[in-house]
Amino acid sequence: MVAQSGPRANWVRDRHWSWSSPSSRRLRYNSHAKDRQPMVDQAPDRFDPSSGMPADVPSLQQEVTRLRHEIDRLRNELAARLEGGEKESLAIAEGTLFISEIEVRKAVARQIRHGSRLLGASKCVYLLHDGKTELAAQRPALGLDEEELAAFRTTVGRGISGEVFRTRKPVRVDNVADDPRAGEEPLTRVGAENGICVPLLLQIRDEENRVIDSRAIGVLWVLNSRAGRFTADDERLLTVFARQVASVVGTADYLAKLMGQNQQMISTLENLPAGIIFVGEDDRIRLMNSAARTLFGLPEGRGIGDAYYRVIEHNRTCEVLNACMRENEDKGAEEQFEIQGEERIIQIQAARVRGSSEDLNGVVAVLDDVTEVHRLNQMKQEFVSTFTSELLGPVAAISGFSNMMQATAGQFPAPMRAEIHGIVGAECDRLRRHIQDLLNVPRVEHGIRPHLNLSSFSFGDMVRRVVQRESSLNLLHNYVVEVEQDMPRVYGDEARLEGVAYNLVSNAARYSPDGGQVTVRVYTQDGTARVAVSDQGVGIPAEQIDEVWRRFARVKHDDERVQHGRGLGLFISRFFVGLHNGQMGVDSEVGKGSTFWFWVPVEGPTDNGTV
């Protein structure tokens, strides 16, 4: 055999290859076996016993050919073992073995050590793409200290790493110092002299384990060959090895993201205001969030893994779940629950959950508190009914007096005709206010500041007009007006404030079914003009005082004689008082009556009125 010299010969001497038998195909390698020659099957009849060399040139050529075939066989065997390792890595990554970052790092570290020894490299490191523009070195790495590892980063548009990532093609560098691309990333800083860079491609497979696509997730470097340079065979082996690393790293990263998303979804479901229950096809509860546990009075963790009908002590809910599971259709119901001593209306919606193969996985039920929705719907219905009645009142009065005047033209004396005209005018104003209140609701809800027609007017005269108009239509109550002497004029929107006063005076009569006295006081205090309207009616329970200012809100009473209003007057009145930089409130006692009051600055509102 011809003696070898140079770096390649040193590399051969530095490696020790052996195999136990041709049938076992078990390859053993010892990188520390210095000064040992490769062990090969020899043909004694073709070699000189004294020298170990073939006796003639034809025998030498034959031996070279045999060795080449043996090398090809070994290379194929190595590739097959790497392919097998790749499948094993994929199977492990797809399983439940890698449950932590530590386990993933250990697996990658093993791959890096084996690959580096196989290729005779002194350094090995992989860079991952951050999803934007950067490639950064990751732990574990071989032959790089912490400072070098932190410095080894580049962008996808620069250097050999960026080129390999973009093109998905390997690059072999025999001399880093002579390659201009190497200067665009810190290869010399990490002590690189030569190397191979291959892409890390995460393969996407179908259900039959066929590769249907691949995605670049980074690059893999081996640096500084002990043989002086890397070969094309090394490049091919590293490409196969890189698939193993990509399989472990990429799949583990995907599982980590999937677990993170799953945890985020569980956290979201746990904090939803609606109750969520998921029951598997075996009737066992797989998920129940906090709102659902509250509905059924269960402590945290209770019920998971148990049959739903043994945990949920609410017959209607169990009926809905059972019907949805057995009858192959979605189900729903609305039921009353008692939560913390309060009756609530809960809407139950159950739907079947199927897998990709249309097999039943279970049933998910959503329990939503619709008490407030029912309350608002009821209030809206009552509002429509009340508003219609209040519209019909002035319309009937206007129509009746108009027809009477037309049918009896000239039969009434002038004073009576003037009184009738006054009543018709008052009813027209009343109708206009109802319509204006309805139009003002969306403005108030959205905080839209309407234009105020500001002027100086007599505050006392405004209130007197309101009381006079109301008293002419209501003979059951006795109205008393007390206006402070020398009451100053007020700068504001007279029409808006007159509407506020009208709402307070009319409410006083409405919530005093037994009649009695309605006292209206007009006075000044600390630069403000004030109105206080007191009645001797049913009063307001303390727990409802804050509710009277809400839209469609009406005081709840057992006295059926109380004529409820539209539930808009106080809601709108408080809005316009706020626009004048004023305030509005109430003092009340059940069975003794209420005093509603408001005040506005005498000098008028500023630009920053409270909406």
C-alpha cells in the first residue's frame, strides 16, 4: 500500500475504524486512538507477508478498488444510520419525551457531539431564525465559549449564514480568511478557519409520513476540520445530520408554542364571564371554568374527570347535555339559578364537538347570564307601552278640543275659547317634549354635546309656568310655589332647564297616588339658582336611589296606583343639568315622600360642562 502523507494522512491516523463482522454492520470509531491504522479485511494471498503490500500492480489496483467499494458501503451505512436517527428524533419529538427545554437541549447536545466527532470538527453551532430578520447562535454549542456564542449572530441578508438560510443550499468554506462573505458575520471572531454551513429544514409530513413541504428555521455550522478542510462527503453527511437537529429543535419549538397557545386558551376560558363546560364522549367532565363552578357551587378542581350527572346538581342542565349527546343536535334552554342569594336567568347552549373524522368528541356547553338582557328587554317593552300611552293623551286632548271648536264655532264666549286654546297649546308642548326626550336618548348615551341656546331669563317665572301648566291638568294635588324674593336672572338654555323642572314636577304627582301637596321651592345659594320639588308620595327605597338616573329605570313599588313614567325624564334631565355645570339629586324616605332638586350657576355654564 502506498504510504500516505499530508493532512489527510494525519486524519486517517487520528481515526480508528473497526467492525466486528460483515454481517453485523456495526461500526465503531475511536477519535482518541492515535497512531492507529484503519483495520480492513485483508487478502493474505495478495500481499507480501513481510511488507503487508500487494505483490504486483494488478493486485494493488484490485485492492484499491475493493477498498473504494468498502468505503462506499460504509458511507451508505452511515447515511442509513443517520436517516434512522432522524426518524427516531422525529418520533421522540412528536411524543411526550421532550417536556422541557432542558430535555431538548440534552438531545441537541448529543446530536452535536456525535456529528462533530463523525466529521472531525472542533466546533459546531446552530443559528435559529427569530421570525423576523436575525439569525442567532443557540445553546448547546461545541467549542465556543459564552462570549463567542453571544457574538455569533447575523441577519438573513448578510454573510454565509444568511445566504444558506435564503437559498437553502449548503456552503463549504476551505479558508475563511479568503472568503469575502465571511467578513459579514463574526466567523473569525469565533476562531473559524474552515467549515460547512447547511440549512436547518423542518420537514412537514402528511398522514402517511411523506414530506410535502419544508421550512427553513436556521443554519448549522461545523468548523475547523482536523483534516485541514471538509470534503463533499462531509457536506452530504452534515446535510443528513442537520435534518435530525432541525427535526428535534423545530418540532420541540412547535410543541412549546402549541402548549403555550393551549395554556393561553385555557386561561382565557377560565376567566370568561360565561360558564364553559366540556364533557367528553364518555360523559366525563374534561373542562369547567370558574364561572361554571360558581353557578353550580363547586370548588376549584372539583368535577374534572367525573361524570357530569354526578357533579352538576341542576336537572335542566343535565337534561340539555344528555339530549345534545344522544340526539345528534344542538340544544338550548333558559333557566333560573340562585347565585349568592339572587335569582339570575342563565341561558344554556350546548353543541356537539366532532373531530376531523366526524367522530363525536363530546359536548361543549356555554352558560351565559342573561338577567340584564331580560331586564333591559322588559324595560324597553314597558317604555314602548308607557310612551305610547303618553303620546295618546295629548293627541286625544288636541283632537277632542279641536273637533269641539270646529263643531261649535261661535258658541263659546271669548274667555272660554282662550282657555281651550291654552289647553291645546299645553298639550302640544307636552307632545313636543315627549318626542324631544326620545330624540335626546341616543345623544345622551353617546355623550354628544348638543348646542345650548344660552340667554338671560327669569328663573322664577320659568318655574311658575311649569307649575301652572301642570296644575291645570292635575286637580288631585295641591301645588305650592315658593320663589325667593329678588331672584336673579340666570344665564342658560331656558327651554332645556324648563324641561328639567317639568320632569321633576310631573314625577312628584305621578308618585303621589293619594294626592297631597307638591311644594316647589326656588332660591339661590352660593352663586347658584336652585329648584327643590317635594311630594308626599310613596318614596324611594334606599337601594334604588342610584338606579333612578339610569335609562328606562323606574322605581319598583307594590302600590299598583303608581303611574310609572317612561324612565327617560331623570336620565335626560341629569345630562342637561351637567351641561350647565350643575348637579342633580334626591332625598327620599319610603312612605313619606321624596325631594328632587337641581342647581345651576347663575352666571351660566363654562365650556367644560360635565356630560
